[in-house]
Amino acid sequence: MIEANLKSELDKIVARYEHKRAALLPVLHAVQEQRGFISSATEQEVADFLEIPIVSVHEVVSFYHLFHQEPKGKCHFSVCQTTACALRGSEKIIEHIKNRLGIKVGETTSDGKFSLSVVECLGACEIAPIMQLNKDYRGCLTIEQIDQLIAQNK
């Protein structure tokens, strides 16, 4: 069940749209911001709230890499792996993060501090290799920058 404070926020979001369904993306962002991820139960809650089929919610949640279907670490590395980034060293960045944190792609450290994902294009090929660290974009990545970010977030 959607908490009262979250429902109030979602009502404000929906009020900006002619049709409730059109509010799906901002509603999902608000829910994830509050809860940290979108579980199957949350998908159903959102579907009920917007009066749409759950499959419509699940399609969006499973398509966009910005929505998480399971909890992520406090510091979530989402490294681009497409051509421009791969050519500029994203594979080495990914391997370094895996080795430093002792996790595989898609995993979170046991203390819940760090997660690693690989994503398709983040739309900033000119500063490849690039990653999204939580909500912030970091480009022209180096191993040294990754080490600094890990040290700052320990």
C-alpha cells in the first residue's frame, strides 16, 4: 500500500496530466526515490494507483536502466559498455570495479555500499568512457578516478 506522504506526492504528479497513464514515468521515479527500487509488489501498487494494467508498468520498469527491480548500493556504478566507451576503456573500468569491490556485474557488496551495473549508451560519447554514479554522470573515466570514488564512499 502506498504510504500517505508518497500518495500525496503522486497525486500532485498525476494532477499535471490530462490522463493518469501519462504520469507513469514521473510516478515511478518518485516511488523509486522514496523506496530505493521498484519491486513486483510496487509495480502492482503503481498499476492500481494509475488504473493501468501491471504489464504496462513492468514493461517500463524492465526497459529503462534507471529503474531498479532490486535494492542497489548507496553508491551505484552504472558503466556504459557500448562501442565508444568500449573503445576508450570501459571494459578495463568495469573489470577494475569488479576486482576492487569483489563483486560481479549486477551485484551489490555485502555491506550494501556499492553496486555495479553495465548499461547501454548514456548519450555522452564525447566524454567516453562514461558512467552514471547514482544520479551524476562521470566522463573521461580513469582507474585513478574510480579508486578515488571508492575511497570517498567507503
